[in-house]
Amino acid sequence: MQPLDEAVTTARLLSVAVDACKSAGGLLLDYARSGFQIEHKNAIDLVTDADHAAEQCILDYIRAHFPTHSTLAEERGHDAPPASRYQWIIDPLDGTTNFAHRFPVYAVSIGVEWNGQGVVGVVYDPTRDELFTAEAGHGAHLNGQPIRVSSTTQLDGALMVTGFAYDIRETVNNNLNHFARFALKSQGVRRTGSAALDLCYVAAGRFDGFWEVKLSPWDMAAGVVILRAAGGRVTDLRGHEHSTFQPELVASNARIHDEMLSVIRESLSS
Ligand code: IPD
Ligand code: CA
Ligand code: CA
């Protein structure tokens, strides 16, 4: 248990994040059962009233417990009470396209940073009732059981996962170049549609590696804390230090990381 300032422990942050994720996950299931409204942010980027309701539920809960902490939520943006060292980074529904099509792969994601460092991550998949949690430096868990990254040592035998941003039709920096190379060099590449779950699945050893070129802070904040706590490695596409506020991400079981970076290097230089 890491003591932070204002007499807040990471265990307390974790407990509030878990409760907020579970409440929001319950709401998402209610909307999935009873129906929801879809709006278009652009041609293929959707948002539903379930995204907004889940986000409001999370923000209300955090505000009730930590009124001085700042929040960054996907739909609402930044809400910054003065000089808080805590930032809660929230994706109320990661996998909106899946949700809108009734493909049951989506999650609620809440990461907490203290002084810019990820200290707590919680990702909840309500359709499988799978709760991924971590306090930095204290291991990662799935429904209370410890999880660890895989021991796969070569890309040739690795199951990979990736995703594509909503501007895929409008730019050449759309990840199709890296996708083509990994499809030929790994055992297989999947695309689940939820980056938060992709990171947790690497943490749990279900996937060996994950990369994307254009993620947002709320897609990664929680999953990166969970993956690191499970023994994984996270960098940008060139192997430099990862930041939640930069869009590139290479995440792995650590053992195949250098091989992943060299595949990406080849496609960047061709
Ligand atoms: C998206 C998902 C997807 C990833 C996209 C994200 P959203 O988030 O995480 O897997 O490939 O880049 O934008 O819109 O479903 O919250
Ligand atoms: Ca997302
Ligand atoms: Ca979202």
C-alpha cells in the first residue's frame, strides 16, 4: 500500500475506482438490454447515450469521494480543480463500436495518476464479469487472482493484437503498414476493438503483444498500470519511454518487445 499525500492511499483510490467501474459496467448492461441511442462523431466514430450515462455515473462517484481531484474523461474532457496532484483518466465505454453492434467486447477503464505517474488501474468487462486491477508495484489481478504476462519468447509463436483509429480512411498513418508486417511475422494478429482490454489481455498472458499508433490517454491509462504490474513492458514505437499523453504504444510481455520494435522499425523505414 503506497501512502500518497492528503492521507490518500493507493488502496483507497483502487477501491473507489473499482466501485465506479462496476457501477458504470452495470449501467452499460442495462442499456445493452433496454436499448440505446447512437450519434456519429464522424463517419465511423460513434457515441451512445450509454457512454454519456456511464461517464456521468463515474464522475459523480469520484467527485463524491475525492472532490479536490482532477478528472479527464473521454466525452466530457478535462475538469481540473486547482492544483490537484491526482488525475483520474476515464473511458466510460472502451469499445463503443462493439457495443453499438451488440458485439459483447467492451469495458470501463479508470486510471489514476499521481504527479503524472500511473498508480492505479481498473478495467471492468461487464459482459464476462472480469475485473482487472492493479496498484503500481503491487502486482496485477483478475477477479482477485494474480495475473502475469506470457512467457512466449519469439514473435513467430506470439499472438498479437492491434487496433485502428477512427481516421483510418483519411491518413496514411493508419497502422495498416505495421499490421501487414505483423500478420506475416507472428502466429496471428487479432483486433478486439477495446484497447483497454487488449492491454489487460497482454497482462493476463492471453495475448503476447499489442501496439497502436493513435490512442488517447483514456484508452491506455488504466491498462498500462495493469500491464506493468503484471511484468509487461510499454514504450513508444521507437522504444522510447511511454507517456499516457502521447498516442503511440507498444506493449508486450517484455520478452518479444525488441522483436516487435524491429518489425515496426522495418515498416517505418520502408
Ligand atoms: C477505441 C478502442 C479501439 C481502438 C481505438 C479506440 P472507443 O476506443 O479502444 O480498440 O482501436 O483507437 O479509439 O472509441 O471504443 O472508446
Ligand atoms: Ca477508448
Ligand atoms: Ca470510449
